[in-house]
Amino acid sequence: MIGTLRTARLVAAKDLRIEARTGEVVISTAFFGALVAILASLSFYLDDATARRLAPGVLWVSIAFAGVLAMGRSWAREREHEVLRGLLLTPASRAGVYLGKALGALAFLLVVEALLVPLTALFFHVSLPPVLGPLAALLVLGTIGFVAAGTLFSAMTVRTRARELVLSVVLFPLISPALLAGVVATREVFGGAGLTETLGWIRILAAFDLVFVAGGVLLFEPLMAD
Amino acid sequence: MTRPGERTTLARDVGDALDFDAVTARGLVKVYGPTRALAGVDVTLAAGRVTAIEGPNGSGKSTLLALLALLARPTRGTLRFGTHDAAHAGPSLRARIGVLAHAAMLYPDLTGRENLSLFADLYGLGDRGARIGAVLERFEIGAFVERPVRTYSRGQLQRVALARALVHAPRLLLLDEPSTGLDAPATERLARAVDAERARGTIVALVTHDAPLAERLADVRVRLERGRVVAAPAAPSAAPSEASA
């Protein structure tokens, strides 16, 4: 039978191929995230120092909102023509389907973040080069946890009627530890802290990732069974 | 078209997939919350026979098909594929099951060929190119298979969906309202494909409200009402299929 990693590769490659053809998830998500950042900069801007203090929250809020949107769009593809049912009919590893969807969503969100980070830095007067390394580590770890939890709950809600509402209501409380750790750690990085000084937050984010990736791999099959 | 005797070769190609000659359900019960979708169904599906499963909406037809497709687990009862218990042989059995439903189960933004390639890979087919070439020829879909699925007519969509359902040469073919939205020529093309599968010895279960199609195809007819088999099949004398309440 086809194994977990091969299934994950096939499913992720399929999502990337569709996205390269349509641009549907990344474009709509990036526009939404950018709009959040721009509106926040117009509303909250007082001076350079205040702007820099606001930047971490604005960045993570726009990522979180954009992320929920990306999850919904990505799973809408599995709903149309009931393709998810087609995937589940194959002997392919269910954990592989989960990982493939999560990898695809991770790729979409990292692209969106690559656009949002410079935009937020520009509007909130953050000098990116000195903070780029630690910030990238925080964003990658935070995004892995977000898509791990988001993929699992998107799959659960894909057949429900008010799926976007249900997803938001369930997902945001669940990922709040990762969001809080991300915001606080980013604030410290923007305040001049280096990678070693944010190690505690990075450990929290890594633990969150581990729990949700493992949970997703283990729970996806039973959740899809009925 | 597939020649008689090809079954043996295809069966060998499916690797560690399991083989079986009949599917037997005994006392199948499926409960969703307060709803008892199936209330103790006994049915046997045999090789080379088309068993039509009929009944009104909400009678449990789709639930029975979901259990046969291993998409859901029975609350009670046993489901055996030959000598193999469905509860213990999920992925190996899934490799031998094909499903054609009203929904095409194809990605609209991929081409027909990309969809077939993806599903061939997910079924773990070693000779993907040959299998896809065979279904392209069999269902005459070569002319539009390079176009995105989103651009297909209903008839074209169902032909590619049929190719997807059969690309791995399943032992059990489940048809869930396969003629919905098809015109008469497309329905006849579908019926001929099912005839060919029966001739190859495939086990076929057909859920439909299309009485003429059931009349045309079924060797055995089973009627469900409120989750129970209410009409024993009028089985042809030579038919090895049977069902009972």
C-alpha cells in the first residue's frame, strides 16, 4: 500500500499545482492579510516607537485571519465534486492525506507571510535585516502549529454548513497559546532580543507544533471514518 | 475493452491488495446519533452479478454503500470480503473497491489526465501509464482528457469519473446514482460499461432511483425501507447472489 510520506507528497503536490494554476488561495489571502495590516497602520499609528510596539500584534493578527481564510479555501477544493471522499476511498494513508494538506497550507501561508512581513515592517517602521533570522524562526514554527491544528479542524468541519464560523470559533481558542507565544517573542525580537534570548518561546512553539502534528496524524483517520 | 481473462493479470498487479469472490453483510446496523440508518441488513453480493439496491430516500441505501466502500464502520454486524473481515483489512481492501457516484470526485482545476494520474498513484499502481492508456481508450475520453475538468459537460465528467473508478481494476464496483443528469446515450454508455464489468466477473452494487436502468442492469434486486431489506430478491435461478431481511 502507498505509504504516508508518498501520499503526503502527492496530496501537497496536487494542491501546489492547483494553486500555481489558479492563485486562488495565496492571492485572496495575501490581499486580506495586507488589508488588515494597512488598516491597522492607519488606525493605530502614533509615532515610530509606538508603531514598532504595535507591529508584532498586527503581524500575527493578519497572519491568523489570513490563515483561517487560507484553510477554508484549501479545503473548499476537497469539497467540490466530493473529492475528499474520492481520496478516502483509496488505500492511501489517511495520515498522509492530512500531512499533504498541511504541507500545502504551510507553503501557501509562508508565501503570504513573505509578503506580509515586509509590508508590516514598512508601515510600522521596523528595520527588518537585524531581526530577520529570529523572526523567520518564530514565523515558521508558529505557522507549522497553526496549519497542523487548522488542517485537522478544517477537515472536521468541511462537511458542516457554517464551516468558516465553526472553524474560527474552534480554531482561535485552540491556537491561542501559539499566537500568544508568537506575539510576545516577536515583540522581544523587535525590541532587540536575539535568537538565544527567545529560545524559551521557540521551545513553546516547537512543543505546540509537536503536539498538533502528532495529534493530527493520529486523529485524522478516526475523524474521517464516519 | 477489457478481454476475458484479463482479471487474473490485473489482480496480480495490485500488489498486496486482497482478492475476494463475494461480499457478505450480516446483521449490519449503523446508527448516527438518534438515527438508525441501517437496522440489521443481510445481503450477499456475488462476482459477475449486478445487485440493484433500491428504496425510497432515507431508506439506508447510501449508508449501506458507505459501509461497503469502507468509508464508515458498522455499529453492529459483520462485513466480509470473501474470507477477509472488513474491520481488519481496510487499506488492502480499499485497493480493490471502485466507486462511481453522482459527484465525480475529480478536481475541477486539474485536467482529466492529471486526475487519473493522481488517483492511479494513490492506488499505488505500478503501471500507471498503461492503466490510464487503457481507460482512455475504453471510455473514449482522449479527446478532452487534457482539458481542465471544470470545462467538461456532465456526460464527459461522468466518463472520466468512470475511468477513475475503474483505473485500478476493482473487484467490487459500487455505483451510487450514477445516471443522475445523464442523457439517454450517456446512460446507455454507462450501462454498457457495467455490462463489461459484469462479464469480467466484477462484483457490482447499484444504488439508483432510475428504474429503467435497474431493470436493464440488475441480476438481483434488493429493496430497503427504514434500514431493512423488505423485499427478497427475485434472483435468477443461476444467480449466486442472495439477500434476506
